[in-house]
Amino acid sequence: MLQDDTIAAISTAPGVGAIAIVRLSGPDSFKIAEKLFWPRKNRQSDHEKFDRGQDKSATNDSKASGNNDFWQPVSHHASIGYIKDPSRDNKLVDEVVLIAYQAPHTYTGEDLVEINCHGSPIVTREILSLILAQGARLAEKGEFTKRSFLAGRLDLTQAEAVLDIIHSKTERQSELALSVLQGHLGEEIKAIRKRLIELLTRIVAGIDFPEEVGELDVSDINAVTEECLTKLNQLARTARSGRFLREGLKLAIVGRPNAGKSSLLNRLLNFERAIVTDIPGTTRDSIEEPVDVNGIPVILVDTAGVRHTEDRVEQIGIERTTRAIEEADLTCVLLDGTTASGQEEQVLLGKLKELARPYFVAINKIDLCGSKAMDNGNLPDLINFSIGKPLAISAKMGEGIEDLKGMIEHFALTDNSVKELGGSLNERQGALCIKAVEALERLLAASLSGLPQDCLASDLKLAVDALDAISGQVVTEEVITEVFANFCIGK
Ligand SMILES: Nc1nc2c(ncn2[C@@H]2O[C@H](COP(=O)(O)OP(=O)(O)O)[C@@H](O)[C@H]2O)c(=O)[nH]1
Ligand SMILES: [Mg+2]
């Protein structure tokens, strides 16, 4: 679907830069560029023209007659030249490099022009206003990418990946978003959709032509449904990773005072952010710090610790730690390897079980106690409910820290699903994926309870519709508007 108007925007970030790009897309892009752009033939003659002021009349005539023999757009070619203001006697505005892209092999699928000018906000704004004066309209947020989607150049998962690349905070994030842009996630969804359509066609054929085709074997229906359910469940789980990658994963470090929580925070940050002393209770309030852990944006939360005094565990410490665990996506329970676990850890275990939040156990100070440290994790339940094996670390010396980072990464990337699938779903896609899962679960239950096959078709159709909405094959205007509203202008 091609649009009939021409849009323009400054595509580079606001502010001063070496160069900036002003972009035009739509049917009049070349016509507008022709009016404003004067290619440089060669430096010598150009200088002469300007010095003598001779170019004005000559070029004016040719532009006015619409017979511009100075610039002929050649697709995917860059031309060096000048932007001039036709309303002010062709006053020179900037020296630029202009690239013309002819439809359909362009980002938007339309005729597209990119003007690389000098990166002054004055220059870019002036060029943009000249373009707008020639009849282009200021692009809305994400409108270039939206046009690409509407022209069928990108599916909706790819268009959303463009947004993720722009906003990525770590290398891992941009890598995964790039993989989605290349269509890996879309292919995965297409493959599941294909299986479901085959099944639907076969069921419908059996209903419409019972004599010729006959009913499909129930075990075949169940097998395909289960196969698709496994894949969709794996995809749906990646939505959680998508959130971690986009918004960050909050990791609370909890444990008794002096376990080494602040030392661990400092070690992960690579600088002395939190005060470390051997006086228990040094960290009073929770400290939050963002850090890149193997490409995962992690927000570390160092807590005051759960303290045991005068035969009781301090209530304030418990309350603060409980809040930190509740607010965190993952908790690291830090044990002091040099002392046996006690009431503090019992209280922590109780809280973790009650809150049912994911956590792992790390036993610290192995530089002091070596392999004996593991014996100190003498709370079997604490280990049993954790997401992985306990880790032996030394926050002070750095031992085991790579394992600890690996544990966080593994959790954030939903085991290995994100790597296997080449990306993660975003919130919108995740909700649709769950819709497809629910439809297939209903179908499977109906099939297992022996319902006739015509009852299965409607849920199958619902699952296909949900997948189509993920890739954008069937979406409402409202969804499209919402997706692109998150973009910036010029993309
Ligand atoms: N030997 C050794 N000492 C450590 C280690 N981690 C922390 N410490 C020491 O334990 C004490 C308490 O550390 P801190 O990080 O303040 O513990 P927090 O109260 O849990 O925040 C300090 O004296 C640290 O130097 C470690 O891995 N090895
Ligand atoms: Mg501390």
C-alpha cells in the first residue's frame, strides 16, 4: 500500500553534529529535491560561477522551466552539490551529499531522498523548511518505518525491532534486535502458522468432504497441536527476557550484615560505589546502581541486611529486605562462607518461599575458607528452591564472579530460548502469543475429550489470527498507530 503524500524529517538526533541527515519519502521526493539541489559539476567551474554570480540566471531559468538538466536522480547514487533557497534568489544554504533511492527498492518502498548536510540545527531546520515549502509534509513519529511496513518491506516484528535497535542500551540488546530485524523471529512464527493452517485446512476438508477426504486422525491433531504449543510456550517465555533487555533486570542482593553484599555490588560495578567495612550494618539504606552484566542491563540493589541481635532478627532489616525481594526480578542470597548459616538465613528462606520469587544462592569469601565454604550452605531448603546450584565466590578477590554473571544472564535470557529463537517478544507480541497458546490449549482439551472436529476449527482459527497479529498481517489501524507512536520523528 503506497501513500500519496510526501513526508520529510530530520532523521539524526537533535543538536550539533559533524553531519545530519534530512530525509524525504513519497511520490514527490525527486521533484522536490530537483527544485532545491544543485549538483557540483567540478570545483573549479563552480567557484567561478559563484564568484561571478553567473549561475543565478542560468540555473534559475532551467529550474523554473522544470527542465533541470543539472541533476538527474540516479538510484542509489550519491551526488555532491548545494542546497539553495529558490524563494531567496537561490541563496546558498549548505553544501551537501544527496542520495536518491528509487522505489521500490528503498527503506520505505517509495522514492526516497537523503540529504547529508552539515550538522548544525540551523542548517537542518532551514533545509527541512525549504522541503516543506515545496509541498512535503512533516513526518509523524516512526512514519518512515510505518511506510516500510505498509509497503510490505518489513513485518511488524521487524518494524518493532527497528525501534529496539534505536533504544538499545547494551551490545546484546542491539544484536538481538538486529536478529529480529533480519526476520528470525518472524520466520519462527511463520513456521508455526504454516503448521496450524495445514491442520485447519485438513480439518475443514474432512468436515466438508467426509466421503472423499475423511476425518483426520485425532492423534495427528493432538500431535501437531502439542508441537506448536511447545514452540509457542517457548516464544511466550521470551517476552519476559524482552522486558529485561528493554527495561533492565532488577537484582536484589540480600543476606546478613558482613556477608559481603556491598563488596559484591562494587565488584560487579568495578568501582567502590558502596562503603565496605567490617562493621556489620554499614549499609543503611538500599543502594541501586545500573550495570551491564554480559549484555543484560541490570539494576543492582544492595540492601542493609538481615541482622540478628539480642536473640531476635531485627524487624527493620526484614522489612527492607522483603521489599527489595518483592521489587526485584531476581534475588541473590549471599551467605558468608566463614560462618555457618543461622537464624538470619532461616528468616530469609521463609520470606523467599512466602513471596515465591526466583533467587539463587552465592557463598562468599571462598578465598578464606576454600571448598569448606560449601558446607556452610547448610540449609538444604534454601538450595532446593533456588533457580540453580549454589555458587562459590569471592567478592573481594573476584573468584566465581563470571559464574555469577552467567547465572544472571541465563535467567534473563530464559535459559537459552532467546539465543535459540534469535530474539525475544515484546509485550504486545507476548500477549498475542499467550492468546494463541490459550486457544491451542482449549483445542487440545476439546480434542482429548472427544469433541467433534468441527468444534476445534474455531480455536485453531483464533490461534492463527493471534499469530497474524504478531507479524502484522492482520492488525487494526489502532495497533499500527500505537506501535509507531513509540518511535522518534525521522525514523
Ligand atoms: N576475605 C574476604 N573478605 C570479604 C569478601 N567479601 C567481603 N569481605 C569483607 O567482609 C566485610 C564486610 O563486607 P561488606 O561488603 O561491607 O558486607 P555487607 O555488610 O554484606 O555489605 C568487609 O571487611 C569486606 O572486606 C571476600 O570475598 N573475601
Ligand atoms: Mg553493605
